[in-house]
Amino acid sequence: MRSLLVALLVAAPFAVGAASAAPDDDTAGSHEVTTFSDTEIVESSGLVVEGDLAVTMNDSGDEARVFTVDLRTGDTVGVTRFEGDADDLESLAPAGAGHVWVGDTGDNNKDRADIEVTRVPVGRGDRSVEGETFHLAYPDGAQDAETLLAHPVTGRLFVVSKSPMRGAVYAAPAQLRADGVNVLTRVAEAPGLVTDGAFLPDGRHVLVRDYVKATVLALPGWQPVAEFVLPRQQQGEALAVRADGTVFVSSEGADQPVLRLELPTSATAALRGTPDPSASSPPSPSAPETSPAPDPADSPGDDDSGGPWTIVLFGALGVLLLGGIVRFLRG
């Protein structure tokens, strides 16, 4: 019971903040596309959508596998098993036609020397593969992360760490090495409690989510340009953007629906209004380990992910709630 109260205490300021800060026109609409019918999909923590197929995987505790689901029926039509440990699978990202990146990026205790990303084929039919695995390490110590991003043009990978107040965006090297550890570069700050995200097709915007809201980030500075509330889910964690720009979300839990989002006016206006920061046209994302990309050092750096008064307000709320819980537990 005490651990439950502490968890509620941590989540309360964010939930209250999202509810109080978003008017009706800053709430995403949604339509249920399908429901995962596979009884072995119980913790959909990552999501990639290509055409009428969705790829997902379970959170930590499962084996090294991903599921391909037909969005028209909700049935699993393929399972890819790959070699290697599945320490804490938390994230998926597109990796070219018929492939996904699987991110073994979770690290709740922040004690991993490095994390892994593996490129595997997906689609209809079951298969067992070795996969292409690459090791990544943070420049500033171990981090917990549930979000793996792949640029739709360059294929470059980015990892977004997960922290209560705010996380960070880390860029992988433009060319990943399989014979050593690839050191990430911290390029910007990120909103707090990010559980998933994806690039928009233009390659100039990223959509990240937490348990209750989503934020549009604009490159190259990764600055937030819009924020909106997501539809209620049992434990919404995953988000995908299809090549046509359609946004999908899924949730942990058995028999959970996949939702197609209708972005609110604030988000669509932000997407239209941000100028193109780059005119480069790098190669196809089918081989991200060899594709050139803009130097992440060109980013202006760590941008503030929220106004100071917002932080002060909900920080104070958290302190008050903490005091109340402590008095309750001592009583």
C-alpha cells in the first residue's frame, strides 16, 4: 500500500497539470482502429505502423520477440524472435521497409554500462533471426529510456531518456559500429516522463508522449511548439507515426485497443508554422548505420521544456502532497 501511495504521489502533479492546462481544443480526438487479440500481447510498450500492419512488443519480462499485427483484424500475423538478451525492451522505431529497431533501453536502476538496439525483419509469418545488434553508451552516465527515434530521411537514431521532471535527447553516431560501443551525444532537453515518440514524416518535427499528454518538438533545437492531452488509456505508453502522417497510440494491458489520433488545432498549426531548418537530402533510411546526417552539435542545445511558473506551481503541489502522505504514513 505504501509503495502505491508513493507512486500516486509522483504521478499526481503531472496528471493535474495536464488536466488543468489543456482546454478542449488542445485535446486529441481518437478512433479505435482495432484491439490486440493476441493473449500474449499484454504490455504494448512500443509501436511502429507500416501500412495496415502494426509492430509491437511487450515490456520487460518477455523474451526477445516482436509481434506483427494486422490492424484490420487485430490478429497477430507474424512473430520475429531474435538472438540476444532482452534485459528491458522498451522501444521500437522504423528501420526501413520491413524492418524495425528494437530498443533494449530500459534501465530503472540506472546501472547498465550500455544499452542495445537491434535491427530485425518483421512482417507476416514467424521467423527467428540473429538481428543486427549495436551497443550504445551515454556520455553522462546510465539513463532510463523508453523512447527510440529514427529520422525518416537520414535514419539516424536518437534516444530520449525518461525522468520525472525532464529528460534528455541523445543522438547516436551517424555511422553505427558493430565492433564496439557507440557513444551517444546529448543534444537537447526533453519533457519529463516520456514513454515513446516518433518523427513526423517531414523529419523536422518529433512527437513524444507521456502517460497523459503529447508534445510536438521542432528541430533542430528540439524546442516544444505544442502540447495536447491524449485520450484516456489503461496505461498508454506507445506511439507511432505512419509514413502518411497518421498518429497511433497503444496501451499496456490485455485486450487493449490501438487508437488513431486526430491532432488538435494547436498541434496542426504548430506543424504548419515551423520553417524548414534544413535543405539537405540525405540517402534512404534503409541502412541507418551508414547514412550521413546533420551533426547533432548543430543543435542549439538544451531547451526549456516548460515555463518556470509551471514548474514552480506543480513542484509546490508535489511538496504539499508529499507532506500529506508522510504524515499519513507516520500516523
